[in-house]
Amino acid sequence: MALTLCRLSCNKGFRRSVLHESLSSIKGQAFYSTASRTNAGSGGMVVTERRGTVMLIGINRPEVRNAVNQETAHRLLEELSAFDQDNNLNVAVLHGLGGNFCAGYDLKEMAHGPGALKLERDVCRGPGPMGPSRLKLSKPLIAAVSGYAVAGGLELALLADLRVVEESSIMGVFCRRFGVPLIDGGTVRLPQLIGLSRALDLILTGRPVRAQEALTFGLANRVVPDGQALQVALELAEQISAFPQLCLRADRNSACHAVFDAASFTQALQYEMDHGFPVIQAEAIAGATKFSSGTGRGGTFSKL
């Protein structure tokens, strides 16, 4: 399934339709390179490493708690786009080097004036300030959260399917204090993930949220001891990567479509059937044969 941006339009009946536009088909926009810069030097603002079918993508600006500037945003967009197009990769893990996930956008860069930050207001024509926040990935992304994941850093964490969070981590809309709006999907994704009431609590107050509270909200999917988020996220990514991928992606993308794009319950069901039915021939019959032979009996996941 191709990496896409999504445009929502309303007709007279206020029904929403979705027009998917391939990033590569939008003229004049160089959003990403198709070649992932794997094993970038330790001095790069974004470093990557392949672990089999898993791609690790690390923000490498520890001196500013991994705050993102324009160059870092561009690199994150490149790497996540390249991951999504690489048929040899199944799952990506986004993390921060040096003890913090991401402290948001680099406000020192923004403070230089309006010209210092170039923004594309049409969300279908260009990236968000943090880089990849407007992407709709077709494959799973896991965020390994340590230290601070605040403001735009929280929005990057919300881009992920799952968040593995260290015990001392702090999440929150810290940009509330400085009049910096959430324009990287925070007001869109956060209410869908944890509900409007809890989302507004965080959005309006800007208060810090620690790992255990984030877990009760559903903002964190796993809480792990300090220093272990990346390792646990990698293990989780490898587990997910071992499953039959056509089926996994069809189910994942159907769930995302139902929440964000479907015009009605019936339309969501039809999308589920349209994308799930081809998987029966491609993977399900072989899977049923394995089960009949005794594999996976009793709910075991080993030796699948």
C-alpha cells in the first residue's frame, strides 16, 4: 500500500470523501528520497540502523533534548518515507538519542522570525513543521520514549502505532506556555487515542503526564524501566515483523481508516472486507493449514 497524504472534502450532504494522492505524484514537491541513508554517521541529526526487517530511526540532537529544526524535520521525513517504500522492512522504531525522545520544535530557530520557519499550509502539498507528521504510513511505527516527549515531540509520538515509555518519561503539551499551536496532528490524533475529555485536559493545561498516567490513558502502550525503551520496542517490532504481513497491514490500515477516514460505519465495514478478502487467498489458507497441522495450538506464538 503506497504512502499517501489524504485530502478530505465535503459534498452538499456533508459526507466526507477521501482523495488519496501519492506523494511521488505531486508535482514540484521533493518530499523524500527513495534510498534510506542507513548507518548514517553518529554526527548526523537523524541516524538509522537496519535490524533485519526492522528499521531504527533516531533523533540525534541530544544537546537540545532532540528538539527538531528544519533540517532534522526534513531528514525524519526522508527516512520514514523511505522505510514505508522499502519492501524489505516491516516495522520502524523511532527514538531519541541521549536520554530524551524529543522536546518539540526548536523554538530558538523559530525565534529568529517568521522567515526562519517555512510552513506549507496545505497539508496535502507539503510536510508539517516536525517533518513526517502528515504522513499516513502503511506499515507499523513504534515510538521508544525516554525522557521528554513534549509539544511537537508528543505529536511525533502520536504518529506511532504503539508507544513504549520509560518510567521516568514525561509527556505533555508544553508548548501551551509559549503560544505555539499543535499543528503536527496533535489535536487530531490525541482525542482519537485517549478520548476528547482527557485530550482537552492535556491540551488546555499543558501539564506534564508521567508514564503510569499515560498508561492508564492509553497514551502509553508499555511502561518499562529507564534505559530499556529502545530494546523493548525493538523486541516488539521483531515480534510484529514475524507475523504474516499482508494480513497484519490490512487489519492495521482498516482500523486506522475506520477511525480517521470512514464516512460511515457501513463504509468502514466495506473497506475492511475489500482489503481483507484478498488476504484469505494470499495468507489465510496457508495459515489455516499450519493450524490444522498443530502449529499455534493453545494460543502459543512460538514456532509460527
